[in-house]
Amino acid sequence: MAEDKSAKTANIFDVARLAGVSHQTVSRVLNNMPNVRPATRTRVEQAISQLRYSPSPAARALVTRRTRTIGLVTPGSVDYGPSSIAVNFNFAARAARYNVDAISSPQSDVAAVRSAIDGLLKQRVDAIVLVVVDTEVLAAVQGLELDIPIVAAATSARPHPRLVAIDQYRGGRSATRHLLEAGYQTVRHIAGPARNPDAVERIRGWRDEVAAARAPLTHEVHGDWSAASGYRIASEADISPGEGIFVANDNMAIGVLSALRERGLRVPEDIGVVGFDDVPEAAFVYPSLTTVRQDFPALGEILMQKVLLLVEEPDTSTQSTPLPTRLIVRDSAPTTRPEANRRSR
């Protein structure tokens, strides 16, 4: 009888443990998603049967009125990161046989974001996903209590069970460490907007890595993600040969490269430059841009998995581990800084 009582209270994580898979895989089987090996699917189905698992009553109630539509709130910008997240989430939702109803709202307007959410609720969506690019909006989203799952793509120093993120902090540290280990004496930072969560975490990573190396620390300067702002900042800054520059995104870094060239500062001999994102153009500028790559396809997939998990287990409080970044080394900051007196031929 004890076994029966345990079986009746089994959850998705119990199924995952018994089947020897992740809870995301169980979710994919429950939702009849593709890309699950037949042997794995059989193992999960056997575990479900053995444990007599079924989604919680709240989830079952949701299923009876499910529209197979997810609401997506985006910041309404054409910036590479948010756009890439939205596109790849759409791909993941389509693979799971869900439709996406997308609404754009001003990036820093909490009231507008709440209005967008209200509009989606009236459309009877099954869940809501937000791409968040403002710290005040993020705080408001974290405090929301809805009758359906709500998940945000946003980074934060404090993990939250309904946040899915790429590890901006460690990405910032790796970019800074690369420049210091390559032989640049210190690293200055051209940051993104002050209220952007990704920019905040990249700043934190840069500061911590400079402090760990006991290198001189300068104050970050904020741009607006555009190449024009990177160009303006690099044109006006007191930059000396031997410095590295960690730029918070590739568009600004492209502007930085142009400004340095006009000032007669050679990259990478005089100045090393590292960007962030690995936009398609990064490999084709001159010199080609060393940058930090983000795995947006994986982020879109994990967002969808988180939504499905919360549909099946609304009371779950598990936190997703931020996805790692990858440093892509190119000519603007090679592994070792070229000799300072080496001239281009």
C-alpha cells in the first residue's frame, strides 16, 4: 500500500529519475514532441505507467481548455540578441506543435508590458514568454502571479525558477580574461544601456575579472547597442596603446574598430578588442572580431521546455542553469598580443 501512495503522488521528476532521463525529456514525451529516440520514449512511458504518473489537477484543468498557443512579449527592437531569442523560440514552439502570438511593447515601460500581458490573457493563451531587456520590467515580471505559466528570457545575478538565461556574467569574465592573458595591460569596458539586465551582468563579470587580475580598473561607459555609439565613445575616450577594450555587443565593437582606425591606433598591435554576440558580420569586418558567442537556438529550446514543464507541474520551483557562452578568437584580439612595434606591411 505504501507503494501505491507513493505512486499517486509521483511527479515529473520522479518519472525522470526512474527512466534515467532529464525532466525535459519526460516533458517532450508527454507532449508528443519530436526528436526523442524510440527506446527513450518507451523507457519514459514505462516509468509513467509504473509510477501511475499524471499531471497535477491544475495542469489537467489547463489541458481541457488548451489552445496550443503561447503568448510572446518582445521589446519591439531590432537588436540582435532579443530578435534572435524571439526567432529561435518561435522555431522551438513550432517543433512542439504550438502557435505563437507575439506582441511588442516599449523596452522600458512596465505599464505597457503589463498591458501586453493582459491582451494575451484575453486571447486565452496557454502560457506567456517574455524577452526582457529592462531591469524594472524584470522586477515587475518576477512579481506577477498568473493562472497560466509565465517564463522570462532574462539574466539576473539572483536565479529565479521562471527565468531562462545565457550566462552573461561568465561571458563577460571570459572576454576580459582573454584580453589580459593575451598581454594587454588593462581592460576598459564599453557597456550596454544601464538598465539592461544583460549589460548589468557583463559589467559585473568585467569588474570581477579585472579585480581578480589586480589590473587597473576604469569606469564603464554606456552605449546604446548601436555601432554609432561605439564609434562615438571610442573617438572621445582617452585610449592608450597597450589597453584592451571589452565591448558589450558586436555592433558597438564594429564602431569602435572604425574609430580606432581613424585615430591611428592599430588593432590588435596597439589595442585589443573583444565584442559580444558573434553576429554574422563579426567574421568579415577588418580586423575580424574576437567575440563571445551566445547559443540562441538552445535558449529557444529551453524556454519551450520550461513552458511545457510548468504546464504539467505548475507548482514546480526548479531553476534552469544558465547556458554557457563560447569565446570565438579572431584577429581583433588573438591569443597573444602581437609585438607593439610590428608594423602592417
